[in-house]
Amino acid sequence: MLKRYVRVLALTLLHAATALAGEAVHGASPKGEADAYPVWRSSAARALAVRGDAESLATSAALTFVGPPARTKADSARAASAAVEIAAKASELAPDDRAISWLHLQLCANAPACDIRDAATTMRWVDADNGAAWLPILAGAQKDRDTIQVDRVLTDMAQGTRFDLYGNRTAVLMFDALKKGRGSLPPNYLNSDLTRLTEAMGIAGAAVMPSFSPLINACRETAATERRETCLKLSKTMQRADAVMAQLVGFAIEKRLTADSKELRVIAERRRVLEWRVSAANQSDTPLLPWLRNARARSRLAKMRAMPREEDVCIALLREHGVPLDPPEEHR
């Protein structure tokens, strides 16, 4: 049930992330340009890698990992391995950058035969208070069916005071790299701040969003009271995460472990408010006039630059447009 819930929410948030553009980058181009887009993206990844600074390398790694919309499993595996190598170089150049360290860890977790131990250790060193840093280790323990290790990792995750995926920070980093390197990118690739931000948000989301299935499954298996309490504690931290998807998973885990009907109503109301804020913020910030879209993109970018949490950006957008922060009665 939780898996299906998360999949539905993932699709909802993907739509919200692209609402800023008014229309998808591919859909805004003639068919010939849409067909050429994967080629431009690959060329951009190579050009950014040549630039060699940490931000350009991180963006190149993410572009390489995501790649074209359709490719074979073998091509995807090769691209993932190549992306890890590029991300490792970026991490070496910026060893204290949390967003780049997290990107490196996530790409490694998705690449075949990539040993995550070094990347995971680095991530926990760079951001020791971030419970999300343990997710790939938890996935390995779940895969090995090592219940003792699962309990240990869950306990370590629950000690974290934050649960950050660095989505806003990564998108801003990639936007900056794409804009600074625009002179070396394909001429028809991302010619406006709107398309650059839309691409940065989409690529960042695809590259830094982890699989929550291992965590959901571990917290479903709560025969022991101690694990149940650990998962409940972790779910509370996740509900304050910097990514909306992580918050929603936190609500789902708490709901699964809660029997009291009053508490369930409180959880449902908090989740409903969050979903309203995401949906209403994107609707209110999508301009009807095409020539205002770049200005709105720059306004949103400024908020993302100042606010690491996605929900805080949504709140700022709602206040800017005079939209209530809580859903009206008909949406309750």
C-alpha cells in the first residue's frame, strides 16, 4: 500500500516540478528539435566536463546519468558508471559540498558494481546530522536480509536531526553551471532562464531522489517495539525534510504505524496541507503570458537559492501571490 502511495505522489510531484515551464521543454520545440534534444544534452554533458570546475562536473554527471529518454539497459549501466566517475571528480574538487557529495552517493547507488562505502562515508562526514545519508547502506542491508544491520542502520538514521536530499541546492548549482557554460553548449540547447531552470529541476530531481522502498519495507516489518519507535522517530524528522517527497513518505510511515484515529486525522490533515501548498504554489506561479515566464523562473530561482526546503519555496510563492497557505474547506 505504501509503495503504491509513494508512486502516485512521485507522479504528482513530477507534474508540479514541470508546471513552472507551462509546457515541457520537448513539447515546446518542433519535432526535429525534440528528436535532437538527447544529442544536445549529451553534447552539453561533454562540454561541461571539459570546463572542469566542480559545479560543471556535477552537472555533467547528472546529465550523463539521466541521458536520453529511451536507451537499452546496457547503455544505462554504462552511462551510470561514467556519471559516477565524473561525480567523483566533482566531489574531489569540492569535498565539503553537501549537494555534490549526495549526488555522488546517489549516482554510485544506481550504478552497477559501484562500491558505495567510500561515498557513503564521505557523505556522513560532510553532513553527519543528515539521516538520509544512511539510505544506501539500509538498501544493502535490506537486500542481504540482514535484520541486525537493518536495525542498526535505522537507529543511526533516527539519530539524525535532518533528512535532506539537497534538491533545491542541486538545481540551483546546475542552473548556474548551465548558464555560465552556455557559450560552450549546443546553440539550440536551453536558450532561456526558463528552460535552464526547468532542465535543472528535472535533472536534479532524477539524479538526487533516492528509492524509499528499502526504508518503507524496513518500517513495515515492525514486529519489534524498538524498531517501531525508531521508525516513528525517523518519520517525524522526515516530515521536516527539504524535499516534499521525503516529507510525504514520512507521513506515510507514521500513518502505517499509528492506530489512534485522532492521530491519523492529524497526519492526514498535515499531508493535505502540504499537497495543497505544492499544487497551489505551482498553479499560482505559472504565468498566462509567455513573455513573463523567464521573469517568473528567475523569481523562483532566487527563492530556491535562499531556501533549501521545497515547502518553504512553496510558502513564499503563495504569500507573494496572495494565496492562502491552507486549503479552503472544499479541499479538506
